Amino acid sequence: MKCYVDRIEDSKFAVINVIGGGEMIIPVRQFKFKIREGMHLDVDFHPDAKSERDTLERVKKLQAQLLARSKKNK
């Protein structure tokens, strides 16, 4: 995906326009390089199955804890 940095707001957020439509706002600190207005970027997203599984496990544990707490308070 091709993008370009439209502007940097408050030296904290990069407003990135996606060529073909869309916009992303990303904290400047997330970049491993110095980002500047007008810079063109080639963006490539990859699925992260491990992170997705880990998040699902955390959610299931929290749901179980809340359900147990709810039953205890009845």
C-alpha cells in the first residue's frame, strides 16, 4: 500500500494519507525512523495470529472471572 505523510500534528501524530483513499493517524514514536511531512511510505500489513490468540485467551479469562464474581455476589 502506498501512502504519504500529509502532516505532523503537535510533533506527536503523523497524519498519513493512503493513495487511493483513506487516512491513518499514527503516533510519531511508533516509527523506527525520523518521519517528516511529504515522506512517501510503502506500507505492508501482516496478520499476527499469536497476538490474536493471546488476546482471545485474556478475554476468555476475564469473562470467566467476571462470571464467577457475578455468581458469587448473587
